[in-house]
Amino acid sequence: MIANIVHTKIRPAFAATALTLVLVAGAPSIAEACGPRGFIKNVSSKMLSAAKSGSTGSFRSLINSYADVNAIGNFALGRYRKLVPASDKAAYQRSMANFMAKTMAQYSKKFRAIGVEVGRCSSSKVTSKLVRNSGRAQPVVWKVRRAGGGYKVVDLQVQNVWLGPLMRTTFSNVIKKGGGNINALYAYLGVPRRTTGTSK
């Protein structure tokens, strides 16, 4: 029951975060020289298709391809990161990505956008505005990092809420309410493997 309550609270924020990825090309004169610009444009076309289909598989593919799942997952665990043994890490990362994908797919159609205006841009942060059909704009901030010859998304801010800290707070609450046992988070995310790790 606890997991359901927390899940209900986090879903709208995840949904809003998911749809901020629905981009179209914008403001080339402002961001032309910015490294992550091409990466964001590439993600935009693929995310637009995923949003239209509402397919969990499409969102999962995007997350695995364009987000730094390992970094996001480790940050979300916070001080509880030590409770996940090496043998469980892969299962945890897959389940976390799948959890995000399911939530994004479920709420994507409620957050239609006609485009994004890209503003300030640096090698690690891009500011933009999500333009809705109503004409109202929603500020969005992206955090990226270099990965090989390209970039990966490591965090997003929507409605003044950062995805990373939101997940960390949620996961921490789930573990605490589960008696400090990592199995509480595993059950929440649907991780198939179980351990007996508890916080000290």
C-alpha cells in the first residue's frame, strides 16, 4: 500500500519530465555552436514518435539509448546505494528504466507539445521552453554529460522540480517505510531478484 501511495505522487512529475523530451528544432541562431544541440534534436524526433504511440517499449528504448541510466540510478539510491550488491545492479537498472518508461507511456498523451524553444546552452546544461497547443510555454532545463563521442541526459528540471532528486526522495521513502530493507525498493520497482540488505 505504501508503495502505491508514493507511486501515485511521483507519476505526474515523471509524466511531465517524460514529455519535456518531445522536442522539435528551435532557435538555431542561439544554440548552433552548442555541443549538445544536435543530440537534443536527435532525441526530439524519436521522442515525438514515442509520445504519439504511447508505447512503453518506445520509451524504454529511448531511455536506454539517450539517458545515463547507470548515473541516474546510482544518484536515485543516494546513501542506500551500498545496499544493492553487484549481483543485483543490472536487474535494478533495468527495472528502474522500465518503471520510468511505463510511467512516461501512461501519461504521455496528456502532455502534448507543438515544439520547444531552445535558449541558453553549454556543454553540460541546456535551457528550453516547452510550447503547448494553448500557446503557453513551460520552462525545461536539461543536464547532459559527454559519453564517448556524444552526450547522455543525466537530469531534467520541469516545473522547478529536478527528476534526480525527486527519484532519490521517493526511493529513500520507500526503503525507510520498508524497514530499511532494499527489498522494499525492489518490490516497488519490480526487480525480480531479492537480497536481505538493510541500512545501518
